[in-house]
Amino acid sequence: MDKNYKILVINPGSTSTKIALFNNEEEIFNTNISHEPEEMKCFKEVQEQLPYRRDMVERELALKGTEISDIDIFVGRGGGLVPIAGGTYEVTAKLAEHASKGMSGQHPAQLASQICKQFADRYGKHAFVVNPPDVDEFDLIARISGVKGLYRESRIHALNQKEVALRYCAAKERKYNEINLIICHIGGGISVTAHRKGKMVDSNDIMNGDGPMAPTRAGSLPYLKVIKMAYSGEYTEKELVSKLNKEGGLTDHLGTADAKEVEKRIIDGDKYAETVYNAMIYQIAKSVGSCACVLKGNVDAILLTGGISHSKYLVDTLKEYIGWISPIEVMAGEFEMEALAAGALRVMRGEEEAVVYTGQPLSLPACFS
């Protein structure tokens, strides 16, 4: 019989911290700790939030009647690391140090590994991160752009994409490292990724602006027109970044990021909403076609995940474009909290080895430096 592990999952976001307690795969509770905007304004840097977020987690656990000392494993979202391969990483001093510095940029997710390590050190337990946002498994050829020294990076929904791939393989009795998949995470951000034999070898960069437009993101744009916008005098750098990365896509066209609201407008006869929404779906389909080329047409399945994949309208329309490529399976929603717990469990059960974080980033061959 499997040993029972109590697992605390910590997933900080911009305005809240999600936590969940698992007994092996069974979820005991899942809650979202909201942070008031006025409280967050007190912190100039993300790293300054660490004691506040940790104390909020402790307070919530006390309210739930959970003794932290009874928890066996602490697992966090991860972030702030150098580019790394996928897997489950034990939180070492080096990993926590890099997270505290935000090596890949500042985001609340970087606090998760540090909170987990503090709890684990206090009680002599284990701390992990699983497929953090820093996972980069791109092929060398996928990194090359048309500008020397400007290389493409992996910025995708790595955690949910990997979990969906593993769930699909378990259901089909297949091995992730033996098949090819195209996975579309369709939510507030959209990432379409080619998975070749267990590696995410190419995708669109959801952070720096690439791929399909999304509910809040502009996606790929003609760069000369963007340059003209940047030098028009109408925007500061911060305003233009916000327009493209936070207020673009459906939000810019239709004033809402809510796909359900857009579909309601379509039913009510709004032709502009219909055209824009269909354009987003069309762009997702084009990205799927690109990934099929990356995999040289050898695609075992296309998996649709993320919150908007619940939409029958979107799924049916998308299938008209890409149904000829391979079978399509819908695995709607996000499985981030379950994925974090599952990754830690695989290590504790000996099903996979924890990866050692070296702190050395993936590097290009010397000829590209």
C-alpha cells in the first residue's frame, strides 16, 4: 500500500495566493487567499512580499485546523530561475537564492519556492517546484530569429501543458517520451506547443508577444507598425506594454476578456464580436498547423486545455480547421494545483528522480554568441 503523504501546494499570483492540501492525490481543500490592493501597494518589489505571503499562508492553515508540522511535502509554483529542463526540482539553497533575485524577471510565483523551503527547513521536510515557468526545452533551430543576438525563448504554460500530456498518456497507456503531441492552452493567455517525445520543442512566447491573440494579449503583430506606435509620442513604454500584453486581443477589440460574454454577443447578433472571436480561433489554428510542421506531420493527438476550452463554439470551430491533422481531445480547465502535488508524489514514490538545479542557464553554441 502506498504511503500517505500530506502535501501543501502554494501558487502565488498577482492579487492572490492559491493553496491546496492533498493526501496523496486526494484534494482535502483548495482555497484562494485574496490580497487587498492597498496592502500590496506597500511593497515596492515582489521579493518584499515574502514574509507577508508566508504569514497569510500560515494564518489560512490555522483557520483550516491544519498543523504545518504534520505536512510531509511543500511544493510551489516556482519561478525566477534561469532557463531549465522540465521536471520536479528539490528546492536547494541555490534555487531559493535565484528565485529571490528573480533571475528570469519579477513575478509573485518566485515566492513559492522560498516559502516552501522555509517551511521544509523548519520542520525537516521536503520542498519541491514542478515544471516552473522557466522550463525551456526548445530545439536550437526554434530559437533562431531574423535578428542576430535576438533569440526566441520558451515562455508558455509549462506546468499545465506537461500535466495534461501526462494525463493523456496515462489514459491511453502510452509513454510521454515516445509520442508527439500538440497542446493548446487556451485561457487568458494562449500557448500552442509542439511536444516531441517528452520535450516542448517549440511554441509561441506568451510573455514577449508571439502567437495567437488572446483575451488580453495582442499576439504577433507587424513589427514596423509597432515601432511606429512606440515612436508616435502617444504612449510611454509602460503604456504600450500594457496595451499589447494586458489590454490587447479581445479586450482591445470588444472591451472584455470574458469569452462567455463574447459568445453571448455573437448569439445576440453582434457581427463584429463574431469576426474578432473567429479571428482568434483562426490564429490558434494557424499555430497548430505550424506545430504540425515542426513535428513533420507525425502528430499522435491534439489536446485542448485551459478555461476557454470549455466552449463548444470554440472547440467546434477549431476542429473545422485542424481536425484533419490528428485526433483531438478536450481536457478543459487548468490542473496546476493537482500537477504540483502529482510531481512531488512521483519523486517521493520513486517514479522519477528529482532534478538538481545547477543555476547554470541553458546556453547557445559559441558560434551564436
